[in-house]
Amino acid sequence: MDWGWGALLSCAIFGLAHAFGYSEGAFSLDLMYMAMTAIPSLIAVWLRLRTGSLLLPILLHNFGNSIGLFV
């Protein structure tokens, strides 16, 4: 099971893309939001490598997107 730099880099970029914001003429960076997106993406990569299937990472992603609707 080889992660490679591509998996780690894509998770970091995914987190950064969600953490950057622009409002009222100023940029912002929310490190907590970066962690809340980058860490689950690392878990999704691990699930994909561990199971060889995309089913669990897709379910994890859908759960993460919809949990706020139910809480």
C-alpha cells in the first residue's frame, strides 16, 4: 500500500482550496476548515488503498456533505 506524494499533495491542496476565502476585499485562510477537509480526504485515500474500491470513500464524502443537514 503506497501512498506516494500525489495522494498527500492532493489532500493538502483539497484542504487549501476549501480553506481560502475572499470577502469584503480581503483574503482569508481558515486552518480549522483546512483540517476539517484535508483529514477526511486522507481517510478516504486510506480507505481506497485499503479496500481497492471507491464505494467507501464516496459514501464517506456524501456523509460529510450531508451530516450538517441532519444535525
